[in-house]
Amino acid sequence: MSDTEQPQGWPTAEVDPVRRLRALAGAVSGAAVTERVYDAPLDVVWGVLVDFEGSFADLQADLTEVRVLDRTGDRVEVAAKGRLGQRARLRGVARDGFCWLQSRFLIMAMAATEEGDGRTRVALTGGVRVPGRAAIVPVGVRRESRRTLDRLGEMLA
């Protein structure tokens, strides 16, 4: 039996990307999920969010440049440069509606799902990571996520 096959009669469950992000963030101390609904279709919203070498750095207040180093299937590795010259190599997954990237010192995660009537719910979390632990320094997490969602709204207008 392959890893993706379920034994006959076993229940399976699927969760949408936003619920997946909430569940994963719940396991990270200090993580806070911030959400907003936009009057724009999922493909448009998600296209802006995962345009790593385009709009991504504009959305993230502390970034000035992002380059994709490798993308194989849903695995992605990006190099990011911060406003103060700091650098990070973020690795993770980016698939339809869900992205989780982390480096030694950062976690950046986002998800989006259709709400109906052409609306899209977006959820974000992230921040400065505590090395070696599933933890984020909680200072400013919600504020930065709100600012990112504000910038996303401006880009979608």
C-alpha cells in the first residue's frame, strides 16, 4: 500500500488551506493567525500572494528582494533580503492556496480559500522564529500581518 492510500473503510478528512494554516500555527508558540476576506477571486488573490519575485516583497514590509532558488513540485526555496541588509534562505511548500516557508530565524505562512460569490479568505502568520523550537517571538505578529493584509487589499483594488 502506498503512503497516500487508505485501508478500505478508514475515514479520511480534508481541510481547506486556511483551516490547515490555523492547525499548523496552533502548534507554534507565539503564532497568531490574522484573516481577512477580499472581494476578489481566489486565483487572482493567490497569484499576488505567491508571486515571490514580484509582489511578495512589496507585501512583506521588511523585505526588499526575494529570489526563487529552487522549485520542485510543491517544494520551494527562496532567498530573501531584508530592509536592514539581513538575509534568509526560506524553505517550505507552496501549493494551491497554501504556503509555509521557514528559515533558521523566520516563519512566513499564508493560505487562501474561496468564500463564495467571488470572495476569498486569506490567513497569515509568521514572525521571528526561536531557533530549535516551534515558537515565534510574539511581539508585533498581528500588527505586521494586518499591515500585509492592508497592502494586499491595496494591490487588489
